[in-house]
Amino acid sequence: MINENRNSFFINTKIIVALIIYILILTFVNNFVFTFIRVSGDSMENTLSNGNIIFVNITENNFYKNDIVVSSVNNRRTIKRIIGVPYDLIKIAECCIVVNDKKLLCFKNNVSYFNNCVVIKEIKLNENEFFIIGDNYARSFDSRDHGAINRSDILGIVSFRIFPYKSFR
């Protein structure tokens, strides 16, 4: 009987130690390698939807145009797409956004309207500055509103959607 209690005690202790190690490793990885984030809002529709769960790589330090990143803006976490990288020239007009003299986003399909479009704001990005915008740009609070963000404001890059799983468009 004593032997059974001793074996049971050692088995329970091993399970508890294994669980503690598992929790510590999971906590470390979640805080220093990657994290999961639930999308809140519709500024990234049709790429990401409200309630989606995404995998965010927080060790990545190289960011490029078209990357979807999680950043901290005014102490608020946002998920947006990079459309401007350091040294790019961004022109925000009433009908479109132009990056390095290439029309990137148009709010109207009429070409003659674009040709007569008035530039509202012009931003030359400095070293370590990025211009981010939501894919649903009509409903997005982004760099058009708060300006460029610094590299240090980027918390990580979205690697893939976990739930519901389907590829990015």
C-alpha cells in the first residue's frame, strides 16, 4: 500500500512538473516568438474579417510593401497593410493614393477624374518610417489620419490566418 501511494505521488509530481514546464515554454514562445490575435473591426475586409484569429510573428524585423502588420498607434493595436516603406514619397489626393508616382489606390474608377485629382497631402517617409492603410480604406483609421508609423511601432507581421483558415486574397 505504501509503495502504491509512493508511485502515485511520483507520477502525479511528474505530471505537475511536465505541465509547469509546458506552460513556461508556451508563455515564453507566445511572448517572444509569436502570438495569436483576434481581429477586431472591418478595416481589413476582405482580407481579414472581424473575429478572425491570426498568427503574428513577433521576431520578424524586416518589413516590406504589401506586408500585413500589427502595430501600436496611440496605445491601440491595429492591423494594416504596408504601402509605403522608408524614403517613399506618398501623395494623398482626394481620389487616390500615389506612391513614388505610381497610382496605388483609386477611390473612383473614372480616369479623367484621376487626372484632375487634387493632392491634399504629400509625405516623404524617413528612415524607419512606414505608411500603413487598411484594405477597406473607406472604413480605416490609418496613416492617412495619424501619419507614418515608426519601425518600433510595428509589433509583428501577420503570417497567416488560423480561424477560419483560408488564404489571404
